[in-house]
Amino acid sequence: MGQLCGLSAIFFDFGGVLAEEGFREGLIHIARTAGRDPAEVVPAAYEMAWSTGFVVGGCDEAGFWQAFRGATGIVGDDAALTEAVLSRFVPRPFMFAVADAARAAGLATAILSDQTEWLARLDARHDVFSHFDMIFNSYDHGTTKREAAFFELALSGLGAPATASLFIDDAAHNTALAATLGLKTILYRDRASFFDELSTLCPPLGATHV
């Protein structure tokens, strides 16, 4: 494992960082198609993803959509509802360029995501995993970025010290927890501000957007 700008590893969130946040955008589409207010449907669906255990492998896609239909009254078969979500996880090539540049410099790279069984299906569509040394998905590990244990598991798995690791996520509560564990963090808001922060932290990686 090499080192660049004091970093030996970078952890990337998936939805909202490596790709557009397809879960949220898909739910907005589902709600609007059903004539429902997304401001009501989307938070309810997020809560169900946690309460059913879908995020940590406690149920599968069928169980989640069954709970979703029961709670919202929105109809639709599993395949159609899932496709509304998966089709909106649009990869961001510039983020994969950062991951590739980090690996080329000898840094370890990993995905650290609160995702479901859908992550593997998105990999099959977009060849996501080949850009990373390891994949840490809450669905497979039974813990999430709400818990310090998930970060500790990922750091141990990658063999990286927290103080030499960067974590990129679009959720402030996730970056805040990571920071308390000693990781350097970037809260992703948009492409321009991301590269501003990355260029300050590590100019060679920040230059990948040129």
C-alpha cells in the first residue's frame, strides 16, 4: 500500500457519490407516477428500508416492496419498482477517475456503502467493483455507517489506519461519525466543491477533474 498526500486509503460512498442517488430519485418518480407527494413517500420509504432490515440484509427486495406497498398503498410489481430505482443510479465518471488515479498512485480504494442487494446488480450493469480493492456493503455485513463498527471493520479489512484514510460521503451524519474516528472526510455536495476540497487535501487527485 502506497501513500500520497498523507493518505494510504480512500473510501467512497456509492449512491450520492460514485453515482447519482437512485434510491431517492426512483422513489420520487414512483410517488409522482402514483399521484402522491414525494415529500411524504420518500421519507417513509427510507424509514422502511431500515425498519424492515433491508439495508442490513434482514429482508430481500420482495420483502421491502411488500412493506412499501402496504404502507403507502402504491401499487406496482417488484420488477417495475426496482427498475425505477436502479435506472436512476447513474454513475459519475469523474468520481471513478478519482478512484482510478488513487489506485494508480498506490492507494487502497474501497466502497463503503449503506446499500442493499441492489449494489451487486448495479455492478453487473456498470462494472463498478473492478475500480476498487474491496467492497463494504451494509447488506452483506449486517452493520451500517450509523455505527462506528462498520468503519472499524472497513479500516481493518483494508489494512488502513484511520488517520491516513479519506472517506467521501454525501450524508453529513456519516462524515461526522467518520471524523470522530480519525478519518479525513469530504462531504459531497456537488462536483465543483468536491474538487475544491480534494485539491486542497491532495492536489494530484484534485487534478483529475481537468
